[in-house]
Amino acid sequence: MYVLGKSTERLMFAECAVATVGDMTFQSAPDAFLSALLTRDFGRFAECLAPAAQARMLLPRGPEVRSGPEEIARRFEGWFARTSDFVVLDSHLVQVGPRNRLSWRFRLSRDGLSHEVIEQVAFVSVGPEGISEIDLLCSGFHQEADAVASCPVDAATSHSPR
């Protein structure tokens, strides 16, 4: 069970820019969310979410919806908490209009023997109490040998519809 902070603590995460007060640094909710995920700190992850947060996730097996900070955090924890050889390969955070686009790619082992790669992209909305909406697309877990490396698309080789 996660113990969520008071509303005023969640409000500090909803600030749009990093601000420093005395010796304390406050992160935006999307920054704190991504930081907590990358360090697998699921208690802090839950604190970034508004009490009525909704996560709509498109997973390889189909769509899934989770509600509330605890339920959403437990879902992410189920994917990543018990893995070994956890390596962050890439992560990004970009503001897109009123939303934030977050992405991350991890290499990990769920069985302690083989390595898998997973990538997820999420668009999040932030309200006064933290992240209120998450729309996530998941690649699924893929054996590292089968994973295709990302590469830039060359305009000369791109295909346009006919």
C-alpha cells in the first residue's frame, strides 16, 4: 500500500517548471514521474498522480484502464519491480501543447537469464493535484536479440502513400 502525501505536497509536483526554495528543489509532475519510474521508486511514482488519475494503456494483448494512484503504480510495479539487470537505454520528456510526451526504453531480465527490451510512450495531462491522465502505448517485452534498433528515417528512403 502506498501512503500518498497531502494535497499540498502533490501540488508541488504539479508546478510547470523546476523551482528552488531554500535547499529544496521541486520537480514538475512529469519530471518527477519519469524520475521515479527510471529509479523504480513506485511510492514516489504514485505521489506524482492526482487522486482521480486515469491511465489508458494500449498493450500488446489489448487495451487496459487503471484508476487512482495506487492501482496505476501497482501496474507499473508489476512490470518493472522484480526485474534484474535493469538498464535505462533511453528516456525523453517533451511538452506537446498542454500535455507532456514521456518515453522510456529499458533492458531488463524477468527470468534472471535472458534479456528483454521494452519501450513505452505516454502522453500525460497535469492538473493542480498532479498527473491526471496517462495515455500509454507499450511495445511489449521483446528478446534483446529480436529487438530492432531505432534509426532515423532518411527522407530519400521514406515512402509516401500512392
